[in-house]
Amino acid sequence: MVSSPSRTQADATRRWDRVFAVLSAEPRRRIVDELIDVPAGESIPLPEAVADRSASSAADRVRLQLCHHHLPLLEAEGVVHWESDPLRAYRGPDFEEVSVVLESLHANATEIPDRLVIGCDSLEPERAGDHSGPGGNE
């Protein structure tokens, strides 16, 4: 059975809405950024990989937010798999649908308006030319 054009369009719209919902929070963008930099099948340690390095006391708070909100949402959308002890995240079956959008933003960081880049931990290093930060290539 061939899908009707309206069904295909509705599915595409739903998938785009899903991608943007996943990327709508900084901790989720950081998780995707970090997973982009590791080979498929490898994991990232949490909360260390996404916690604000300037606030060491925030690690416990970040861990709670990850376990009770961000990681369950990412897993429900197929973007990651995660385990709690030790807290780690791996790429999920639909990881590429989200990572390709974030990688496109990184590649075009100089074209994105300043008000969307300044203060964004995911894009600010790209704008500055520092590719060793989140989503970097070094």
C-alpha cells in the first residue's frame, strides 16, 4: 500500500516537530553533541559530559534532571539509550535524525543570528572557531 501525500506530509511534519522538541533544551543538545563525537556503540559518562564545568555543586541537580526528564524523553524518541549505574548514554536508533540537524547548525554557526548563538553552549564555540568544545571535531 502506497502512502497518500497528505499522510507522508503529516509524518514529515510530526518528525520535524519531534526533532525540534528534542533539541529545545540545552542538556539534551549537550548529550547529542557529546554523542556525535564518540563512535557508535560507545557511551558518554553523565552528568560529567553535560554539566556546567563552572558549577561543581550543580552535578547532583543535573543528574536528577537527566534521570527524571531529559534522558527518558530522549529514549522515548529513540535518540538515546541510557543506563543509570553508572549513568551513561548511548546513541539510539533514531539518533541520526537529531544529530544531523545539530551538525548542520554547527556547520553554519557563522550564519546564525548572534542572539541565537551568544550564550548557547552548543554553538558559541563554533562561532569563535574553537572546535574542541561540544560538537567539535578535535
